[in-house]
Amino acid sequence: MRDRTTTTRRAERPGARASRRERRQTETAPRRDLYAEVTDRIAAELEQGRIPWAQPWGVSGGTVAGETPLGLPENGATGATYSGINILLLWGAAFMGGRTTQRWVTFKQALALGGCVRKGETGTTIVYADRFTPKGEQERAQKSGDDPRAVAFLKRYTVFNVDQCDGLPEDLTATPAPLPEREAIPRAEALIAATGADFRIGGNHAFYVPSQDFVQVPPQPAFFEQINYYRTCFHELGHWTGHPSRLARDLKGQYGSKDYAREELVAEMAGAFVCAALQIAPTVRHADYVACWLDVLREDKRAIFRAASMASKAADFILESEHSDQQQAAAE
């Protein structure tokens, strides 16, 4: 089936212009609901047993030809990592397209970098969410003395993977070295310590206790695959970021409720985002919630956008601990 969410336009020659008839058709075409499109796509993947934040990415470092490397998608021109729903959209496009890099550029950015998008390549839609206050609302608020109400909006942008381009700098196509599968990962250990979380190791269950604000996980040798220790650690630290003293999410949902499922969805994606940043392949920690997640998505077409946004903020909160720790060490 053609992917309506990720397929938008094909690369054109610089200076190419749509005909007057094409422009009229575009102007009169009904506006597509981008929230519904993305939600339908995520729901379809879940229904087919594929988890968008835990695709079978292959080996870390992309050392096998044609495999997509681990990592958060980033803009090849600015170096900024994408966030929220864009991570899921670009991961999916990279995997389905067999891309060999997680770097993306717009058509104009490719030209500015001295290269170009190959003719005939298909771009991928990403979104930019923001809020604005209409002029009429500003005037109304001035007269009434109320606070003006902002309106949320979503814009589409088209990007191309670096391996869809020619002539770009070689450093944009470099891939990280692979990690050993069953050994301790020093960077992950350092990040866990840098968060400053009350992190306890022991027992045979992994959990976060909001009332006492601590995380507990079994010791690493207890895991059949030791790499799952880190995946579990960052899932639970995803919950930890929701404490009132941090990102203040609602952690009061009862087990089995939709509020509980929403928080699990946030922690699942947050853990996946952190793992990807550390070159650890993400996996699903709680696949038994797929049915609940589908119910949440079907009820609210914006739910996946909110969950992905909160997950991205949670992952950033955890990853920023690493940078703060490095800065402190440098100062000392």
C-alpha cells in the first residue's frame, strides 16, 4: 500500500515550476487532516504487530550493507536532532526505505551543502507544531482584558535522507562504530549515574515508585540478554522524569486504565529514544499494552503527537544529565 504519510513529492530540477493548472488543482484540493493521517499510520503499524519506536533496525552502526544504523534522526545541515512525532516518522521512513544514515536535509539544504537530491527521489513528510494568536483574538483580548487564546497549528515539511543525495560532504555519511551486544556499556552506566536518580539494583522486578521517587531494576546478570538491562533502566527512568519535581506528568493512573497506558506509551518511547541516542537498539518493554494504546489512538487523533512530544522531553531530560555532568567535570 502506498504510504500517504511519508510520501509527498519527488525531487525537481532547481527552478522547476508547477503549471498554472497544477497550482489551481492544489489550491482547490481539500486539506488533509495531518493529525488523522499520522495517527492512522501508527495505529495500522500497531495492528500489524510492528512497533514504530522498536523496528528491527539491524546491527548498531549499520555495519551490514543496506541496514539502517541506530541513532536519533538529525538534520544534516544544522546537526539538530528531530523530536516528538518526527522521530517516529523518520525512523519508519529510514527503515522502509533501507536508508543507511539517520541524517536528513531539505531540498534547499542539500543545495546549500554543495550537493543535490537525486532526480526522482521521494521525500518524507515531517511536521512542525506551534501556536499562534490570530489578530482578531488579540484585539478581542485587548478590549476584554482577558488573555488571548492561541491556536495550535501543524505545518508540513519535506526532507530527504542523505543517501538520497549526491555531492554532500563525506562526514554526513559516516556511521558510528558498533557496540558489543553483551558487555557493560560505559556511556550508559555514566548516564544512569549522571541523572542523580535514586537508582536501586536488586530483586526480580523493574519498577518506579512515584511516592518514594526511586527506580529499582534487577541486576544485569539476571537478564537473559544483558543488553535488556539498559533498555529496562531507561524505560523506568522515563517514568522517573514524570515526577512533580521534574516534568510533572500525571502518574496516578491505575494499572489497566487508559491513563496508565498513556504513561506506559510515553515511557516506552522515551526509553527507545534514549537507547537510540546511545546506539542501543530499542525494543518493546511492554507489548501487552498494544491493545490499550490502540484504544487511546482511536479515541484521540492527537494522542500520539502528545505522547511522542512528552517522550521526547523525557528523553532530553535524561540525556541532558550527561551534558551537565561533562560540563561539571570540565569546570573542575
